[in-house]
Amino acid sequence: MKKTKLKLDYTILIVTLGLLVCGLGMLYSASTVESYKNFGNTHYYFVHQLQGAALGLIALYICSRIDYHIWQKLLPVVVMSSLILLMLVKVPGLGFSSGGATRWIHLGPIFFQPAELAKIAVIFYTAGWISKKAPKGRDFYFGWLPALLIVALFAVLILWQPDLGTMLILLATAMVMFFAGGMVLKYFAGLGFVGSLALLLLIKLEPYRAQRLTTFLNPSTDPLGIGYQINQALIAIGSGGLFGYGYGLSRQKYNYLPEAISDSIFAVIAEELGLFRASFLLLLFLAFALRGIKIGLHAPDLFGKMVALGITSMVSIQAIINIAAISGLLPLTGVPLPFFSYGSSSLVVTLASIGILLNISRQTQIT
């Protein structure tokens, strides 16, 4: 006999709060040098991230109280709004550029990255499409092609910024959902093949991407140029050993390691905490993934199952790619580490999405 679970899943809430607290603590340590160099104090980045965490927790609470079915009803609004925001980053006066990319909308003191919202919009859209078109799952043209075209449109707009890392996260999340939603294996394999060819083309079109791939295959290539970041990251990880130098005692953050507060923050974590304690953070991400999947399996309808899987996959895939890349197991892609890397947009959207996951857990059916 089944009964409705009226309380949210406190396990995933505790894991999320654990990741958030650890992330804030490690960001403070990793950012002190850069913060002092740029702003004359050691806490600028930490305070800004703390503000993002506060907004994110408010968003988490609100989203945990809103019935997740409302997002299915608002799909056209969510999708169109997200697409418009992605295009607005290229509007002079609204878009903000940094490091050769235009990824932010600038409204007074507020900077927002629409690509983060796009990931959630794609999750909602894909979940809504699968829940409605599941009976046609074996038909490519009517069952899958329309959804693939919308996902591809999001991917192209994000690549236009350009932001290859976020595009890969978005596509990987959608592919997991397509596979779980019943896509025939031959279609799935075909998409994987086409996607691999497209990725190789993108690498060849931009010299810096080809250089990153070369550096991945041979990290000793150009150690003072394109290979500098990964070599410094590997030095940091190796120097940490089993137990690390201790919290706050990283050497590499003293202007040796590029992007110490964003893409490379796991290298600082490994250097200060060592393999054993850094492994605890990996276990938290694993616990999040397993619990999120469990919520999805027990969701009351297909839309809820797919949304739960999408949110869980989005956070987990992003963590895997970041940690693997900074450890030399994948080419560097510029993907931040959820909860740890500096960036309010990412943190707020991640916490809001977990609020949606918590609302699904409120409505799960358990035996």
C-alpha cells in the first residue's frame, strides 16, 4: 500500500547545505590573495558569494514550496524567456564582456548569466516533451526531432557567447534525459556520433581549443603558455598529498594558479586538504547524485521523474567534468565546480533547482 510522502527529503537538503558550507569555506581560503590584490581586502569575493548563497537559499525555499507541475504549465514562457535572455547578452549596453566572452547581462549593480537559467529551461522542456511524447518514443521525426531542435537552438546560442563548457553540460544533461526517457539506442548512438564530429569541428575552428586538446594529450607542451594552468593545478594537487598543507595554507593560490577561485578551485582544495579530506567532498557529490536519482525513481509522474533526473544530472555532470579536467583526466573546458567556484548566477540557479527537486520529494510515492 502506498502513501504520500508529505515531508521533503531532508537527506538531500542536508547534503546540499553541507556542500554549500564547504564551498563557502573553501572559496574564502582560495580567494584571499586575489581579493587582496584586486580590492585591498581578503574577503571581497567571499562576501559576494555569501550574498549569492543567501539569495539562493531564499530561491531554494520558494521553489520547494511551489508545486513543480506549475513549471510544466509555464513551459512556453520559461523557454521563450530563456531564449530571449540568451540573445540579450549580445545587445550593446546590456551584455557584459570579460575574457573575450559575452556571457552576462549587466543591469546596474546586477550581473546575471542567462546560460545558467537556460540549463533549467532545457531540463523543463525536455521533461515536458518526454512526458507528452513518450508513446511516440520509437519515432524519431515525431518523437525526438522537435525536442532535439529546441535543445540545439539553446546550445547554439550559448556557443555564440562563446561558452563551450556550459553548452557541453546542457547537451550532456539533455542526452541523459533522452536516454532515460526511452530514446532508441540506435538514435542515441547516432546522436553521440554526430555530436562527436561537431565537437571536433568546433575544436578545429578555434585554435585555443585545439591547443587545449594538445595540452591534455601532452601537458608538458608549452608549460609557460597554454599548458600553464593545468601544470600548476597538477602541482597543487600533487603537493597536497594525502593530508594537505592545511586549511588556508595553499601555495599555488599566490598568483601561481590561474582561476584559483573558479575553474581551478578543486586544485586548491586538494592542496590544502589532501586526498583523504578532499575525498569527503567527492562523497558528498556522490550522495547528492544517489539521493537525487532515488527521488526521481519515486516521483509520482513522468514529468517529475525527468525533472529530478535532469537536475541531478546537471549538478553531477558539472562536478565530474570540473574535477576530471583540473586533475588532467579531461581537457580544460572552463566549467565551474558547483557550490565551490565563485559566481552568484550559478549558485542561485543551482540552489533554486534543488528547491524544485525538494518539491518533487514532497510528492513522492513510497511503499
